[in-house]
Amino acid sequence: LPSSRTYQLWSIVDGRPVSEALLGAQPGVSRFTTPPGASLLAVTDEPAGGSARPTGRTVASGAL
């Protein structure tokens, strides 16, 4: 991604997105924990600094 964008990791808890981490424009390995009740993880393309809610395209997702 360009420096004006970042990948952001989300968990979905009770149908609502919860920001877990900003992964940067060229992510590597990141440690994170998911809150109880999380059913899905998703990575989105967001503006640098991240977003309060997902606004960009989903680039990866998976059920827990």
C-alpha cells in the first residue's frame, strides 16, 4: 500500500467490528488477542492512522 494507507485488523463481536491492530502498509507478523465472543477476523485497507469503523475494502477474512 502507499504510505497514505494501512492495513487494519478487525474482529467481529456480536456483529460489530472491533479494531484489533494497525498492521501498516507492508505488514509482517503481529501479535494480538481477540475479545471473547469474536466470530470473525477481517483485514481492511484503511487511511493511514486507521479508522474507527471499517471503511475500505476487505482484503482477507476468516471465521473463528
